[in-house]
Amino acid sequence: MDYVIIGNSAAGIGAVEGIRRVDREGKITIISDEEYSAYSRPLISYYLADKVTQEEMKYRPDEFYNQNNVDAKLGIKVTEVNEDDKKVLLEDDEEVTYDKLLVATGGAPFIPEMKGVNKENISNFIKLDDAKAIASDIKESEAEEVVILGAGLIGLKAAEALIKKGLKVTVVELADRVLSAILDKEAADLVQEHLEEAGINFILEDTIIEFLGDEKVTGVKLKSGQELDCDLAVVAVGVKPNVSIVKGTNVEVNRGLVVNDKLETNIDDIYAAGDVSEGYDMLHEMAGVIPIWPNAYNQGLVAGQNMAGSNESYREGFARNAIGFFDLSMITAGIINPATDEYEVLIDKVEEDKVYKKIVLKDGKIVGFIYLNDVDRAGILTGLIKEQKGVEDIKNQLLADDFGYIDFDKEWRTQKLAE
Amino acid sequence: MSLNYNNPEFVIERDQDKCIECRVCARQCANEAHFYDEDLERMREEDINCVNCHRCVTLCPTNALVIKEYPLEYKKNSNWTGGMISNIQKQANTGGILLTGMGNPTDKKIYWDHILLNASQVTNPSIDPLREPMELKTILGRKPDKVEFDEEGKVKDLPPQLELETPIMFGAMSFGSISINACKSLAQAANEMGMMYNTGEGGLHEDLYPYKDRTIVQVASGRFGVHQEYLNAGAAIEIKIGQGAKPGIGGHLPGEKVGEEVSKTRMIPKGTDAISPAPHHDIYSIEDLRQLIYALKEATNYEKPVSVKIAAVHNVAAIASGIASAGADIIAIDGYRGGTGAAPTMIRDNVGIPIELALAAVDSRLREQSLRNKVSLVVSGSIRNSADIVKAVALGADAVYVASAALIALGCHMCQKCYTGKCNWGIATQNPELVKRLNPEIGVERVKNLIEGWSHEIKEILGGMGINALESLRGNRLMLRGIDLTEKELEILGIKHAGE
Amino acid sequence: MKKVYAREEYCLGCKLCEVYCVTNHSQSKDIIKAYKLEEVTSRIIVETKGAVSFALQCRHCEGSPCVKACITGAMQKDEETGIVDYDEDKCVGCWTCIMACPFGAVKRDEFGNKVISKCDLCAEEGEPACVENCPNAALIFEDREVEEVC
Amino acid sequence: MRGSRPTEKIMSGCAISGILNRRGKCFSGKEIMDSIALMHDRSNGLGGGFAAYGIYPDHKDEYAIHMFYDDLEAKEKVDYFLNRHFVILVSEKIPTREVEAINNPPIIWRYFVRPDERKLSESGLEEDEYVAQSVMNINANYRGAFVVSSGKNMGVFKGVGYPEDIGEFYKLEEYEAYLWTAHGRFPTNTPGWWGGAHPFTLLDWSIVHNGEISSYGANKRYLEMFDYKCTMQTDTEAITYLFDLMLRKHNLPLEVAVKAVAAPLWSEVERMDDEEAKLVKSIRAVYGSALLNGPFSIILGHKDGFLALNDRIKLRPLVVAEDEERTYVASEEAAIREICSKPEKLWSPRGGEPVIGLLEGRSGV
């Protein structure tokens, strides 16, 4: 059996480990346009802030590929997927045939239409190379001021790293708050306040329409007309599934590659996993792209097992994030800004401690939560979402400081802890 | 409120160099003698709350704690001792009876310690119990004078007997006075060791039904939890007339200890005081006792031996003889150092007589009247070690009840505060938080170990005497010698002085 | 695999398990030094409410959501021993494992270091320190799997 | 001095021997003397004695009372007592000869008596019990007097000295009996006392015993409940009374009595069938205080034969042999071979296993 995996990040590695759980023999080829052995993409901000070295970013030890008998073709692009002949064509014209193919190409930066976006010292912040580019731009240009477009996870992680590098940082965000995808307004205000205390300057409800400067960027012009000086810019508006590779095939693409619970696309023997895929979102009860690391790994793992002949399903997809800025941590998951009154919301807030906790319930079950600056044991809630366990009878305990397994009925607790 | 004049009994000394503020002591002290002071950022003590139960000392992982008697000294006075004065002050505060728990701690003569045992030398080989059989099996119950045979020459049935693998039983302690985990520990240990345990007057909790063959069910003046099924749920029945720690008075389990389970087991409303009257109101005479003995035998189809337990009082020999004649199969005598869950201090410390003298007097009297072989004799009231047991058997006992010692094995540190219900060792309490501190699995092992150890020692002592069956020690007072005893004491004990 | 199981009916809530966990994971392995000179976080969580209490630590579960979620590869489940443990050098303290652990059994380092702290079953010592030192046998270390999953 | 009655428990080691002619043929005391003499070293000269069954065929229906008197005053008192309670048919000195090694013998007397019929019927007692109580009364209450034996057609000859000297002293070669038992004594703590020598007797029962009964205190107090007065401070006396209690008073079969004094170990009981286990358990429950503990080998003599028994863990020696018409039992094999060089069978019984030698035609002792 020949397995080919395109993409060498969480989903790709998950797939290798999934295949090897079932099939110790089959040939695995992993192809990535990045030259590095698998590394942790979320760590690029730590890299940029000199918190970790490239060596320390390795997601798996160097022996990983050998030990798992993987032929890793790194630093080379796949140019075409031929579903009929079951092969992929590489940019050096090599052909690699497959019995099972996994597309795990991840996400690509979304870059809105902006004038001057191609000037030097303007970067995205998704891959290690992006971080390296920013670092060298800072060094070469002795950059002092940066404008970041986007106050999402990526933008803010970049902002944090650049503050730590000593730059003056301004974040421009179209929405009315930071981290709008994972926080509600109240939590976002607390986070923003914290980030401002750390030195980040925010301009909300505005966006860049033009990058100024000759070859290198020297400033930005905002939609509001305001102009900001800068010698570095980071565009972190968002990420979209990197679907380009299947152009020319019959693989169904919506926002991402459409997959079923087994991570199969509509084409036989072609699977997709991770940020490129559009799988089942259990909370929204519909397909959706869930571009988060644990999701990518899990999908890869399940896809890998299925490619090797197992019959696993993955229906646990939902958005969840653990992140922190300047020692302010937060864990959020699921639906945190319910739109309708079908939902019940529990909130606990200690403003002076920047602690904010919010739990969103639907039909007596947890569907989302925000834990800000008090993240201990948040995983219990994640687990409850996953299990869809009714919590109506312990609702009053959920936000308590000492909330824990002790609050569950004895039978359930005993059974869980006895596993 | 005015000053209460009470001083702490104990002082807690904490070595701050060793204290790691883990707060185990604070969590474990039901009396709230330890607390963490957030302002001073260190552990502190409330000495007056300390009962010196050693829970904190035992659990402190760094041995940072020592508890001492409060060093405050009263002006020297042999008559008005500190204890006397503080008792008066307590009563002046409350107007109540002085209450206490466990056995008599006063400094009175302990006869066990004035009796020495014999051993063989040369003329009669001592026996090594590790190599030779050594039999401790003990059979309790009414025996006929002779074995009878039917026409076919087959031996006729004896009256019901209890078979013990070692001459030790766990004395009566009710569920209520002690926790269910303590009860379970004793019941299971009795079961595994081939002994008996005794329900006390608390009825029989459902969880203990599996140990019925090793259960003596007690019928006391309150008749708590007594019903047909209960009587038949044990292997023997004991009528409790009195208790060594409080002869002549009844029992009192405060309502706080009567929770759901105790209430169900005792068949009384939850939260009400369980009061056992001083006498059985259907026993005002020896004839009445006889009627009750036979009523119980009738109710159990003559299949269970009936024991009658009395406190050792002045004319115990005559009483015991009467009980034997009244039809009891076993007589249990509880000496004045016997334990209790709660008793008035004045009664505990001043009423009754030592078990050693009572036992000797009863055994001798029963023999004079040729009754001794008909009835079994069980003694209690501070059996502290295996040597006490050997001495008791040699004085004439068939078996002993141990209770305090069993509780000590379970963790009791003799703070004597059983009556408060705040036993930090999970023994004399019904507070679920405290009860679970006694893991019966551990309890069973500890109690079994104790009995095993004692049985071993008894075997060693017997072997030393050149005896390989306990029967040959029973009433064998030639194996005993007294020291530091008066002629009268020797006469009552029926033993010679050492050197004779 | 052998795991630590709590028997809440016997848990005293004394938290000696924590004390011995801290000691065993200290450099000095000395209780007093561990507390007074070192910064060691207990890897156990003792939950207490009223009369109920129990110690809870990593369940070393088969699915190991923490391992799957870990963004750095610091958290790994040892295929042979089944022990889920983390590489402190690789851990960056992103708390993704905290988000993922359905038992809430992964703790943040209490002394502000950006690393996590979780039970490693005292892998090198045989019986875990918490089990060995529980005064009431409320923690037991045993294998409850009917058949070995390999 | 003839020695005085001890006030504390006697401890002694010993030799024992016994010969039974199963066909009831009587033979001279010479053989038993030879047998016991061979085990000279097992005695220390402080006691020896013999029991002989079948020696008084002319008085076989009367109780033969052998007595020791310290002085005539004691004899007078006992004579008075006997006269009041019995009809004395013969009253005579037991013939003895001068033997160098035997010193200071007491006055040694024998009577052949029948209970006074009026007194007997007034007492409401069986004849044997009447005699037994009289014997115990004399032993307990008459200073200077001691009943050596009190059975019918049997007698005990004992004293302070080596057994062979005692035999010679009593001219035992002149007596003929079908059952002889003998004893040589090695007391460690008391001067010899004529009464303290073995055999010890009550009625027809005689006991020779090697060993020390560590259960003595328990046995004694048990017997006291049945009105036995243990006045001799010897194990042998207590053993005699135990057998008397069980065999005569309680009318138990011999094997039941054996199971009481040498009870099977509980571990053996566990392997028994239900019926036997029940029997043994019942015996143990009722007669626990009759259990003989400590090292012993005994020969219980009786008019119908003997019982030889070891303690249940065999701490003292005992050997048995048989030839055509005799059964031999002794502490040492050599003591048997001395008088029967080629027995048909010779064995060493296990601890607690009774050896019963019976006259032909008798079903039990």
C-alpha cells in the first residue's frame, strides 16, 4: 500500500501516526513545500520573540520519519493531483503514485485587496518562513514601528512577539473588538485593556486601504483617512483553506475540501484533513472549516487510520482555543456569542483580576465557554461539550472556583474516574 | 458572658522550621485546634480545642508537631489536684454531670501486673509452637456434666456452642457509639479470624449481616433494634445487664449521633436521643432474668447460646452463680476498668471492682457449686495484652472480650472524648467526614494483626508452660504467682505468692 | 496499564498525596527542602466538598486528548508504559492541554513558570508517591484493563 | 524418717513397665521385677512400686485395702474408722523381708473388707463409690495414714527405694498375678515419701506414670467439682481420678475416656468423618479440663486388663510388644526384651494412640 500525504504539519503528522497504528509496512511519502521537518506553527510567534529556537520548534524528533518509515520530500511543491492515474506530480516533474492520498495542505493567508501590498517589509504570519522574514526585515531595516492588520489570534500573537522585540506596535482591526472569533465583547475589552497596558496600540473599526512607501513600506493609509508611519507591516486578516492543489480535479470544494466523518472527499482514495478540510462541526451541526491545531491532528489521525483500512469516524470537531498574551491566558470553545435566546448564558466576572468566565448552554448542555485569566480545569468543560452531557442540575456550580468532578453525580463521576 | 475559668488541657508545639504549611493538621482536626493565619502566613494553634488525640501528630509529614500537657501548675496539693479543681470549674460553668469516654484512667492497682506466669524447665519440655501443634480453640456454651449416648451408641447433641479459634472476642460496641466502618472492621476481622464480635445494644446494620455466624447480638435495656430477625441473625444472644464502666446506670446516645443509618438500625426516630434505662424494666429479679433467657431461647428455637453480661460489682460471685442457675450458657463479666463510649466520670472511676478479683471469685464460686463446667465464663474490662489473656484463662476464664484494645488497633489514641462524636480517627463518630477516615480494609488488617500477634504470644506462653491446648491452662492457677499482693488478695485470687 | 485510582469513600481530604507528590518531584526529595527551597507544583488535584473528597490526577487515557492537542509535541504517550508525560524543555505553557483534558487534570505551574505540571505516575519509582503515602489507602495503583490494548 | 506428704506439686521422671497374660494365667512377680530393674537408671531410688492383679483369689470378692501408717496411733484411728464403716475379714501385716537398701518403712498393713451393709444403704451410694469416698476420706483427713490400694483381688506394693529393692522387700516373687505393672521413680524436688511412690490407685484402678502433667492445676480443680480431693500433689493421683470419673462415674467407654485425656488434635478432627468429628468435639467440649497436657506415658491397670497411653505429641517413650499369650509395655524396648527376647510383635505407639490389653473375653476395661 502506498500512502501519499501532502502537507507536513499537524494533520500530516497525525496521518502518519494514524496509518502506522494500523499498517506498519505500507510506504508513506510525505510531501511539503516547506523545507523543514515538521514544526509547530503556533510557535512562530515564540520564535520571533526569541523564546524558542528553530530546533525547539520541532513537532516530532528528528528520528520520526525514519522510525515510521516515511519518505519525506520536503521543500518541493506538488503541482498537480491526477485522480485517474492516482498520482501526484511534483514541481521537479517527479511523479509519485498513491493508493491513498491525503490532502493536508493547511491554510493560506487571506489577503484583501489593498494598494501596495507587495512592497517589501510586508509579511503574513503563518509559517516559519514568515517569522524568519519578519525577523530579517527588522534586522536589516532596523525597523522600529509596525502596523499589524487584524486583531485575531495571529495578529495579536505577532503583536506580542514584536512588542517583546522592542517595536512600537499598532494593530488595525475592522471589527469593534479584538479576537472577535473567540471572545465576546466583554472579554475582548479586558484583553484589549491588558494588551494596551503591554504597549500595543489599537485602532478598531478601521482598515488599511493602502501601503505607503517606495520599495519598502513606510506607512499605511487607513479607510478612515488616518495615516500611520511604519517600517514593517504584518497582514493577519485571516486564513483560508489552501485548496489550490486540487484545482483541476473533481474533488468537491466548498470553502474547504468537503469531507465526510471518515475524512474522505467525494473522490475515492482521496482524503483531506486539517485546515484545508471542511468537516463536521458538532456544535453548529453542519460542515465547517475549523482551523485549529488539535482538530487538524485528530482529523489527520483518523484519516490516516481509515486510509490504512480502519473504519474510524471523527465527529468531535468544534472550535476551541487556548491562547495567552503577556501572561493573560484564555481558553475558549464552541459558541460564545449566541445569536438567539435558545441559549442560556452564565457569567462570572472579576474585573480587577481580569477574570471573566462565561458558559453558554443549550438544552441543558454546554455548547461554548470563555475562561479568561482563570483557565484551570477548563478542559472539563471541553469534555462536557464533546460528551454533550447534561449539566442542568449542576448549573450553579459550573462557574464556582472549586468546580470539579466532585460536582457531578457520584455514579457518573465514579465511572469516569474508574476508566 | 463571664470568664469560664477553663485552661487548656494541652499545648500544641509546632516547630516552625519543620512546618511546611501543608495544612494537613488543620484539615484533620475536627476540633479546630489548628488553623492557617493568612495574615501571618503561618499555621497557628487553638490549644484549648486540643484533646490530644494525636491525629495531627501522626499525619504531619514533617513531624513538626508535639503535644504536651499544658504546663500550668497548680500549687502543690495531694488532695486538691489540678484535675479535681478543673472538674469543679467545669461543673461550675455548666451545672452538668462530668462526662467521659473509654476506661477508668485512675491510678488504682492493676492486678494483672501483680501476677506472674510459670514456665517449664528441664523436667517438662517446653513446646515450640512453631514446630508443634498449639491449640487455642475455645468452645463456649453450656456443657452437660458428661457426654451422653443414644441407644445406637451415637453421641447426643450438646446444647448450642460457639467455636472460637482463639479465646478472644470483640466486646460489645454498638453501631452508634462507634462508626459503621469500625463495626465492619471488627466484624470482618472476627469472621476471618474465627472469633466473635458483639453488636452492643445498637442493633445490627444490614452491612453486617454477612458476618452473622460471627455475631453476638445484644439485647439491652433499651431493646434498640431487637426483633425476631435480629435475634436470629447472630450466632449467640447476649443480655446486657451492666457494663463495667458504668454499673447500675443506663446508656445515652446523643441525638447528634443518631443519623439516618443509626436510626434505621435502632428503630428510633432520627435525631432523637437513644436512652437505655438503668435496669431492664422486665427484669427486677433473677426469676425475671430466667424468663428472659428462656424467652430468647424460645424465640431462637434453642439454637443459640444465651450470654448474660454483668458489671463486676461487690457480690459478683453470688450474682454469677444465680445467672448460671437461671439458665445462661455464658456469663460475661466486665470489670471496672472497662471502656465506654460515654459515662459519668464519677461512676466510671468509682463504681465496681477489678475484673481479676471478680473473675477469681466467680470461678471459685462456680466450682464450689459444681456449676463451672456448665457455663462459660467470659471476662472483660481492660484486657491490654496477651499476657492479661493468659492470666485471665489461668484464673478461670474461658475467653475474654477485648474492645478498647481493638479500637486502639483501629487508631484510637485514648483521648477519651468518644462522647463528643468528634473522633478524629473515624471510630467513635457518626460524622461521615470523620467516619471515612477509618478504611475498614485497613482496619480489618490491623485488628487481625493484633489478634494474630496476641494469639501467637499466647501460644508461646503456653508452649513455655509445656501446654499445647488452652483447656489445660483454664483455671490452672498453679501457673500463676503473685507479687506485691496481700494474703487476702492472694486468697481471693487463689494463687500463691512468687517463691512459694 | 497500572493507574492510580481514587476511592473517595476513604479519602480524608488531608492532601498528604500532594505533599508527597511535591517531594517526590523535587530535586532534593526532602519534604522540608522541597517546600522551603524549591518551587514544585503538586501534580494532583484534591477535590473536596463537605464530606466528599478525592484526589484526581492524569488518567493517562487511551485517547490522550492532551497529546493530540499539544502544539509542540511536548506531550507524549509512551507506547510501552502507557504513561502520558511531557517534555518540560519543549513545553511553552500554551495551556492547550489544559483545554483538552476532560478531567481537568493538567495544572499550570503554580510558581509562574510557563510550563504545565501533571502526573507521571512517578514512573521511575515503582509505586507512585501519592499511593504509597496515602494514610487511608484511598489511592490504589492497579491494572483494571481486562485485556491489554496494544 | 519416712518422709512427709508434700505440699507442692511433685515433678518427676520415671520408668514404667507392664505385663499382661491375656488368658488370665497368673505368674510370679519375678519377671516384672527383672523388667523394671533393667531400667535402673531411669529411677533414682526415691520410689518404686508394683500393682498386681489376681493375687488374692481367696478374697476376690472383698476389697483389699493396703495401708501405710506412720505410727500406731494413726493405725488405731483408721482401724476405728474401718470398723465403723466396714466388716473387716482379715487384718494383717504385709510380709516383707529385710533389704539393705530399704530403710525406715512405715507400718504396712492390709485388710480384706466388705462395706458395712447398714452404713452402705444409709449412704445411698453404690458400693464402689462408698469405698472410694472412704479412701479419699482417709487420705485427706487421717494424718499419718495412707491408702496404698483399695481394689478387689489386687494390690499395690510400693515404697522409697529402687523398684527391684522394693520388689525384693515385698517378696513379690511369691505373688502370682495375671497383670503386673511396675514403676521406678526419679523425683527431682522432694525427698522420697512412701505414699508418693507409684502405682497410685483408687478401687481397681492403678496408674503408673512417667512424666509430668502440666495441666495438673486444671485437672485438679476440675476433679474437685466432682468431689475428688487431690491431696497427694501428684499427677498420678489426678490421672487416676480422671479415669475413675469417666469410666466408673460417667460410665464412658474406654476409648471415649482416652479421647478426653489424649484428645486428637483439632487438625486431625478436621480430617475425620462427621460422626467421629462430632463425637470428638463433644468429648473435647465437655471434658476439656480432663485433657492431660505435658509429657507422659501411663499404664492404667484394671482387673480386666490395661491401657497404655502416651501424650498426644509423644514427649515420653512407650514401647509395646506381644507374644502368644502376653502383652508387654515399657518405657524402653530393652525392658521388654529382658523378659521376652523374641516377641512376635513390637512397636512404638503414636502419641495419643491408646494401647489396650484385655483379658480374653473382656470387651472393655
